[in-house]
Amino acid sequence: MAFPVKTFANRGDKMKKLIMAIAAGLVLLSNIAIAKEKSINELQERCNKNHASDCGTLGARYYSGSGIEKNLSKAAEYFNKACDGGDATGCFILGLMYSYGEGVKQDKFKAANLFRKACDVGNAYGCSGLGHSYDKGEGVKQDKFKAVELYTKACDGGDATGCFNLAAKYAQGEGVKQDKFKAAELCTKACDGGEAKGCFNLGVMYSQGEGVKQDRFKAAELYTKACDGGYVTGCFSLGLMYSQGEGVKQDKFKAAELYTKACDGGDAKGCFSLGLMYLKGEGVRQNEKIALELFGKACDLKEQKGCEVYAMLKPIVGR
């Protein structure tokens, strides 16, 4: 059986940005919690005396606008001071800012160097960021083998995103010999570490019997975890299971609820499936106008079936 590439959470540029933003957010939240014990003036004084961690905390305050007006340029300035002072977290977040042009001019080469600086002193997020750079050939020459090496280092260092990315490499056989069992093991580690997409991918593997013994009940459990963790494709997949009664007791009302959550989060298939339920009156009160709106939204989100059904229904329902 071929690995379900189309349903396996991908690692494209949009996903990369989301992954890195989540990682940065976790770091920032930690810094902000500490920062509450110190005033802005105190942080500035300590930063000027070369207390690198306080420079990083001040950068986090400016980045988030916590207790001070948000200023990304100022955030970059203080993260730079933190990095120069040996604070690996400051290097990592500054690398993110250069990668996406936030508060600084976008510079993928600078981003890769900052990720490297963080990784070299044991920062798992930095290794993950540098792994992405090698994976995509951004700021460095593309090297899938080097990406695998860095994702491994990140995963071993406790970064669930690194485990997720490494799992995808083993699943697809990129930069490493394909190994579905290893992919499942790494997805488990990512999921246990709070990476919702890891839970989803593991759910796909249990659903398809790839790298693990097929278990629809386990798949439903993992899709639930992914959905609860904010990964809306997990909500769609769980909704499909409730609609069909696979791994769970069939429940059209629950399916509609999950499709709604998926659609609200921007999942095209969730919008399309919810449109079908409104069209048929399954799990919701039949409403062709709402169905038409949902097919239109699915179409806007690049779901071809949504476009086709919208075009077919518009002359009838839109009158």
C-alpha cells in the first residue's frame, strides 16, 4: 500500500511558517512570563549591562506588545543584543524574523546563520530552523541529508516539530532510507510532545495501516487529539469518520459540528462536506442557500468539487 502522501500533513512554505511561528510563540510566552517580574526600565538597564537573557526578554516584550507598544524593529534590535551576548533563543527568534522579514529586511542567508549559531550551542529550535533551511535550500545549498541530520538533532533535543519533520522524511524517503515504522515512531514522539500535525499524521498511518497495525479506533482518537490541538484537517478527518461510522459510532450531528470547525479554520474539504450536509439535510436542517455559500467558500479555498457544485446549483438556488 502506498503511503498516503496527499493526506499526510505537508511541510510546504505555509506550514513551515506556521510551525516556526508556534515554536517562536512558545519561547516568547516563556520569556514574557519571566518578564512580568521586571519593569521595562529595569530590563533596559540590565540589557545595557550585557545581561543577554534580559535583552531577549525585552525583545519578547516588544515583539508581543506585552506591557509596551509593539515594535518589531525594536524587538529585532534586542534579540540581536541577546544573540551577541550568547543567548541562543535570541539567535533563533532573530533568525525567524530575518526568514520572514519581520522588523528587518528579509534575508534567508542571515536567517540560516542565526539558526546555525543557535543550534551550535544546543538550541533544538535553532536546529529545526536550520534543518528547514537545508530542506528548502533557503540561505544554504539544498541538502536533504543535512536536513535529516539537523531534524534528528532537534528531535533528540526535545523539539516536537523536529520529530514531525523527521517523521515526514522517513515516510517519504527523503535524505534517508524510507522507513514507515520509524516514521510512525517519530510521529508518536511528535504527538506526545504536543505537535498536533504529528497526531494527525499518526492518525493517517493507523487509518491506512502504514508503519503500524491498522486501527480505525486509534485513528479516530488521534484525529481528535489533532483537532483539539488546533489542526483543522484533523477535525475534517474526524468528521468523516463520524459521518461514515468508522472507528466511532455513526453520528451525523457530530460530523456536521466537526466539519463546521474545519471549515471555520479554512479547511476546504470541511466546507465542501458541510455543504453536502446542508444540501441533503443530514445532521443539520436542510438549507440550500447555506449549502451554496459553503460550496462557494470551498471553491475559494481551491477545492475543485466545490467550484463544480457551486456552478451547478447557482442557477437554481441563487434565483
